[in-house]
Amino acid sequence: MPRVYVSVNSGARIGFAMDVKKKLNVVWNDNQRPEDGFQCLTVDCEGPDDSVLQQIEYTKAEDGRYRIDAIIGKENDLGVENLVGSGLIAGETSAAYKEVPIYCLVTGRAVGIGAYAARLSHRICQVESSHIILTGAPALNTVLGKEVYTSNSQLGGPQIMHRNGVSHAVAQTDLDGVSTIIKWISYLPPPPTSASRLVDTLPTKSAYDPRLVMDPPEGGGLFDRNTFDEIMAGWAKTIIAGRARLRGIPVGVVAVETRTVENEIPADPAAQDSQSMIQLQAGQVWYPDSSYKSAEAINDFNREGLPLVILANVRGFSGGQKDMFEMVLKFGASIVDALQAYTQPVIVYLPPFGELRGGAWAVLDTNINPTCITMLADPDSRVVFWNQLAWSDEKLKKLEAIANDKQADKVQRDKATAEIAERKEFLNPIYKTAAVKFGDLHDTTARMLAKGAIHDEVTWQNSRNYMYRLFSVELAKMSMARQYLCAIGHQPDKICIEDLNIGYKWVEQHLAEAKVNTRRMLRHNPRNYAESQSFKAIIEQIDLERSKKALTSILEKEDSTKESVMGEILANSTSTVRESFLLQQLKQLSLSDRQNYLVH
């Protein structure tokens, strides 16, 4: 069941003990000159039995006054207890994110714990007029000693929170915000399957908008028409993340922007020399912010139980001094962590003219999570260890020399050294082109397949149908693996990738023994076997064997504990297991004992 948090709040409440306030008295140093300060605060009470004294800690002065040392109050919502409640909200929200899909719609102000609860929900839709802040503008101006901020929107409006990735989407009105949340939730239940078709769009060698090949307005893209919904669009724009449907299957999507984008850094009004800056970020590059965005999106999709499609077209990570200082290495490693823990099918696909270079391949490799990750590539894609031009300069000079000797210098062999050098200079561009081609032939999908680096070569036009069939089979296998794990005693909501690896291997072995051909499953309903009575019977038999072992292990326990333990084990088993167990117990009784047992 999804959890939706509609955020309109002013943070943790600050209150006063009203009974104490009504009887509060200030003892001035000089009653005629309040500007000289005061000695203490007291309460005017009617004697030692006054109820107000039970709400304070006090010292009775020599003059009979009750000096206030601390105020307790009778109310339960004055101060620290609200902070304790705030901690409870934060903890419950954090725990909920790990258990169910949670969403947040910020329609007004979200202050303090309200801001934290929104962020802990992760999937935030922020209404344009709202703001997410820790401290209000007036309070900050007081601290700074001058009027710096004119509104709370300067601190946490959409122009801040959408650009830094906290808010995944911005809505103009509350109604638009509700529609966005409902749209996000709609990706959770499996919708009807759409028809098979080829992909009509085509990526190009030059820079293009990946959104227009994934889901163009007119349809015909990789995903079902008008189903791609981008999130965190205002932040880390070299990576595109969102949700979509692939022939009806809800999927998470991580794609790569091929064009150069602008990253605007707003000026801080509190710093006098601060200025707004615009940084250009090259396409096909993982920067610190886009690396973190990738990991954040992958973790969210995993929590939602969505299969994942990664359209991999990355030249590498930004490795300059500034980016290294801003922890590109740390955030790049977080992509590996997110994929390693993924418990749904993942397809990493290299589109036409796409490339993966060096470290970009390393963080997406199938060995990170062999159970879940499948690597596919278009025939026109490449995996590049290094820039081909630089590689040809460094590694293929000998090839040029050999070519010169065998081709050009055969004609010029007896001429002067100067003429030979001139001819080499003339032919050098041709040899360089040949060298680059020679290097490129090492990066083809044919070599990727031969070395087991990818699972299959799939053209862009056929990628939609291929991914659908692959997801259908893998989802069925993982469903069977989870059923097996539950049958041997695992809790359904606590199955991690290590457990899934065990279950998946069992499924692979079982399908081989049962002679179930997964390729035939591709052409028909892949869930037929997973939902068949024969497979259910096998799972129930495994559950029965587990229950038998558990019962056997307690036979030597004291009689006082046998009954309760056996009852608990049977209560957690299926009805079929319980019936089988009781029948076996009855068979062990004599005919007279059995009749007597049934009568009573």
C-alpha cells in the first residue's frame, strides 16, 4: 500500500506553560528603571498548595517569593516533547521508505521536521508556490543582523529544490500536484500488456534529445506512448531518470543526455561577493551530481520493485581536480552499490552509436550483480577502453611505419631521406585513419559477445520486443525464486540480493531438471509454468519438508514446550502442509486410537 504525505506545516511546535505565564512576575533591579535589568522570574501564587508550583522547579526566597528555576508545565506539547515526536516521524518515514513506496506532495510551507519528512519520502512533488526550508527568512535575517532574505522562496522554493534534485517534479497548482502523485502511483500495479511493435525512432551519431527516441509525442519510441515520466529534471541534467511502461510493464529508466547542458548555481544573498554562475557540462559524462542522481534513482526504483532499463551511452566520469574534490569517485561508487543490491531484472543497453568507456563500463558490468543484470548492445555501439585518436597516436605508430615501408617507400626507396620524410608526412593522415579503424575493430559487439562481456546483440528496432520478452521471463523466474525462498523459511519482505541469488540458482536448476525451455516461454506466456499447479505442488513439498525438519528438531524438547512450538510452526505453514502433517500423524495411530481421536 503506497504512503502519501501531504506536507503543509511550520515545523515542531514551540509553546509556553500558560498557567505559569499568567502568574509570571519579573523582579527588577530597580522598579523605576527596567532598563537596568532584572534579578529573577517568580510566580505569584496563593501559597505552597497552589497548583502552579507543581508545574515548575523553584527556590523559595527569604522574602517568600517563589523563584523559577525551571518550567515543566502541565501541557504535553510545549518543546522537547515535540522534538521527540519529530524524531519519531523521521524514523517512521525512513523505515517506511524501505518497506512501501512513499510519496510527498508539498503544497505549502514545509519547515524543520516537515522539510526532513519530505526529503525522507524521497519522491517529492513541490507546488510552485510552496517552499521547503529548515529556518524561515525572518529568523535568518535576525541571525545575520540585516535584511538579506525577502521571502522563504529564496531559501527553498522550486528554483532551489528542483534544481538540486530534492524535488522530483514541480506542479503549478495543488490539483496538478495530486495528479502527479497519482500518476507516479499508477506505475506500481501491472497494467494491460500493449501490442508488439518495432521501434520507429533512431538515435544519431550527432547529439540528440534521448527523450525523443524513448517516448516521442507521436509514439513509436522504445516505451509505450506518453508513459515516460521524468523525475529530478532540474538537477544533474547529464543524466535523465524517470518511470515508463514497456509493453505494459512498469519500468525505471536511467538514460544519458548527449547534448551539452547548463548547470546554474544561484547566488547566495547572505554572501556579498556571491554571484550567480552558469557551468557548462558536456553530454555523455558522469559528474558528481549526475553520478549521485543515478544512484538515487536506482535505489528508488529498487524500493518500488521496478525492473530497470539503463540506456548506457557514457564516455566516462569527469576526473578534474574540482570534480575529484566534489567526490565524483564516491558518488560513482554509489552506482555500483545501488546495482549490486538491486533485486529486480536490470537491462543495460548500448544504443546505436552509443559507447561505454573505461570506468563507465566498470560501474555497469554484469559481474556487479550477475543474477539481475543483463547487458545488451546494438551492432553500431562500441565499448572503448580509451579515446581512439589518442590510442592510435600512442599504440599504432609501428603500424604506420610498417605501412609506409610496404606501400609508400617501395616507390621511393632509393630517393633521398628528405623526400621519404615528405612522402610520409603526405600519407600520414591516411595511415592515421587506418590506425583508428584498426582500433575500432577491437571495440565491436562481435568481440563483446566473443568475450562474454554482453549477453546478446540486439538492434534498436527490435529492442522493445526483446526487452519485453526478457523482462517477462526474468520476472517469472524471480517470482519462482521468491516462492522457493519463502518455502524454506525466508520472510517475503526481507529477501536481499544474497538470498535472491540462492533462490535464482535453484530455479535455474529446477527448470533444467523439469525440461522447461525458457526460449519457448518467450513465445508464449512466460508465467504459465510459474503459476502452474505442478510448480505450486513442488513449493508446497519443499515447505512440508522444512516443517518436518523443524518438527523433528524439537522432538527431544521437554513436553511442556513441544505443543506450543509445533503449533507455531504449523501456523506459519500452508493449509496443504498442515493437512499432510495431520494425516501422517493419524496414520501412526492404531485403528481404535484413531476412532477415539476423531470422536473427540
